[in-house]
Amino acid sequence: MSAAFFDVDGTVTTRTTIFGFLAFYLSHRGDGPEAARAVVDQLHWLRAQGHSRESVNRAYYRTYAGERRDLLENLGRQWFAYESGSGDFFVPEVKSEIDGYRRVGIPIVLVSGSFFACLNPLADAWARGWPILAARPPVSAVTPRSRRTGR
């Protein structure tokens, strides 16, 4: 069986999903845009200091420590609806290519360093139940109300 694999950030989307979602999440939490900038600046600083990608990713996911999975999923759907309605979220040529594969029944596999809150709505819209190869941040329990560990 054939499948079409697509990297998400910068290939399917014109923006980095985890940073866009971060700003949306922090805004929902009541923090201003400066909060998202501070987190992103810290992540860039860690990378510049030679920290591993894994270490930088852990720092990113600490932002969500203690949050329920169902809240993050709901915010992910709201964020995706906002972004996808902006008119410039998707790379048009890639969107056309994905649509072409879907028309002929070739499964779409999304590949990303992002996580479920950003990717599930995209997969629901395009990949229709096909695999997502992505980060899976640890949880305290496996239920819809599971809390993020922040690692």
C-alpha cells in the first residue's frame, strides 16, 4: 500500500504549529502576547546554548504541565479553526497535492515534532484517521481528563 508522508511545519503550514498554539493557549489562560514571546525566547536561548532538541522540547511542554488533555484538545480545535480560516495558514501548493492524493484514496501521514493539540484537528480535516507521527508528551494517567506532566 502506498502512502504520502508530509512534514507539517513549514511544509503543510506556513507557520510553526507549536508556537502558534502556544500563543493561543497563553492568551486563553489570560497571559498577553509577551508571555508567548518569553517562552519562545527561552527556547531559542536554550538551543543557542547547545541544549539538545529533547531538552528544548521538554522546556516547551512544561508550559502545559498540569493541564487536562481534553482542555488542550478543545483549545487545539479552536486554534485550528482560527488559523485555518486566516487564508494564509496552509501552503497552497501542498494543500492541492494533499487534496489530490486524498481524491485517489492514497493515505496521508502527517510527520511533525508538534503534538496532539496542534495536529489532531489537521488530521481530522485532511488525514481522515491515517497516522500521525509526532511528539507524545507524557500524561499522569490515560483518560480524557489526564493531566500533562510537563515533560
